Amino acid sequence: MTSTSPRSPSKSASPVNATSPDRIDPAIDQTVLLEPDDLADDDSALGVTDEELSTASLRSSILEYHMRDGRGYHRDLTYFLPSDEHESDRLDLQNHHLRLTFGGKRYFSPNADTAKRVLDVGTGTGVWAIEFADEHPHAEVFGVDIAAIQPAFVPPNCTFEVDDVEKDWTWGSKFDYIFVRLMTGSFADWEKFTRQCCDFLEPGGWVEIIDPTLPAKSEDGTLHPDSPLHKWGELTTKGAANLGRRFDEGVNHESRLKALGFVNVQTLTFKWPTNTWPKDPKFKEIGLWTLANIEGNLEVISSILLARGLNMSREEILVFLADVRAAMRDRRVHAYWDVVVVIGQKPEVEEGEEKE
């Protein structure tokens, strides 16, 4: 990777065709231990600077939201993220962050390139659905979200709908491929959601679920239990649970798919370093984008969870998050979050049926 600033997408993050899950490119295998960069005791750059984190606005308009603390939110007050222009920018930044994480890949399901009907759940700004539709003109691509923040001009084979996927699905036809990205904390009932994915997949179809897992980890003990970063993970997880939308469901995706009878279930695990602490240039760049994605939007991510979920005052939240930001920027803390990609296939023949 040559780019070291999230001002613009890295040229190295070009599209790569998805491969079968048992033939994952070793260049994107992040199961290896991360080695920290060397820092002298008098190093003046122990923390990441604001200049490194500066970002340019991307775009978008917004409908169906109301204002709270100067930000636009969806009408459902248990949903913890806003639905305004700033959130649209964050979602587009997040899309690039994931592309870097996955070595340029957008998806991992083996049937993605041949799927004829594709559903992108929680499509956000629609960037994934639009890019997928452009690259797969034979496929009908549907993006669904509770917020109407998608562009008006899209590929002819791409359609967006504003709907709540927590309610009963009413699609007229089933899908070959259902893509679900970064939806942890969004659903009150993951079992119902996963069951509906199964019900609306064609036999032999695939579902793909991508989420970070909590808490953050460190392999060398530099992330201490009393660290503000560790405490942030504990408090936001507790706040989300109190709101009825658990923040730590990523670790359960694999077991849920297996319990519903999905076959060929596989979990791929990647790493999001908290900042630029890794020595490897690839992980250093991923860490910079992690910081831009999470630390740059820390108040947005945390406010509802801490205020409504834990009854913390705004003053308490701001003081606490200042400490969390400092911890996230500290390159002496070698922390990271796991990001899991879980794929599973609906059986070709459903239980109780026989092949002819």
C-alpha cells in the first residue's frame, strides 16, 4: 500500500474477483500475529495526529430523520446511529476501509459472481450495491435500508427500497445471494432475521454476514483492563444490550447459521488495528482507516448507547470519550478488533424433501 492518508481511496484497493472460501488468497489472510512498529522513548509521534486523519466530504442527501444534538436520526429511537449527511460520509469511508481490510475484495460467497438476484441488507448509501450491480450486469441487485440516503441515479439493474428488515419480509421472489454488512447493534432479534434470510434464499443460495467483534484485543498485553478503550467496549456493549440491540452478536453468526441448517458454513477472520501501530505497511494503512472510521466518529457511535442505554449525562460522555480518543491514538497500545466474514449455504434440498 502506498497511500497513508484517508483523504482519498488507495489505488491499491482495486476490485478482485471473489474466490471459493477454501482458496482464499494468502495475501489477505490476517490470522498472522501483528508486529508493532519501533517507537523510540522520545518519539514525538507516539499518537496519531489530526492531520493524518483529515478527510474530504463525499456526498448525499437525507430523508426521514429528525434532529438530536445537531445530528439527524431515524425515527426509531432504539437505533443508535444517525441518518444524515455526516453518517453518509462515514459509511462511504467505511466501505473503503473494508476493501483495504479484505485486500480489495467486496465479497466472499462462492456464488456471488453468478447470482441472479442479490439482496444487500442495510445498504446505507448503496455504494456496495451500486458497485456490485455495475460489475454484474446480469444480476438484479436490491438494496434495502431504513434510511433513504441512496443516490437517485443508479445502474438499471440496481433498485433501492426503504424498509425495516426487522419486520416480516414481503419480497415476491427469493434471492440467490444475501449480503449483510456491519449490522451488529441494528437488530433486536438476530434469530428472526437469520431465519428470514434462510426463508428468502433459493435452495443452494448463500448468505454472507460481515461484522466486527468485541472487545478489542492485544497480543502483547499493552491493552490493559483499566484502559479507557477497554472500558469503552464494555460500556457500549452494555448500553446496546439495555436498548435491546446487542452490540456483540458477531461472535454468534456462525453458530446461528449452523443451527438453522445452513451447510458449508465458514468464518474468515481479519484484523482492524486501532491505529498505525503495526510495522507492516498494509496493516499500518488499515489501522489509519480504523482510526478515521471509529475514533473520528466516536461520539456518533457512542452517544445513544451511553446516554439512553446507561443514563450517562452528556458531560460524562464527552469527558469519557476524550480519554477513549487519546487511548485509540496511542501507538504504544497494540490493540485491534477482529472482523469476521461468515458465509453459509442453504441446502440444495431442504429438510423433508428428496432429490428426484
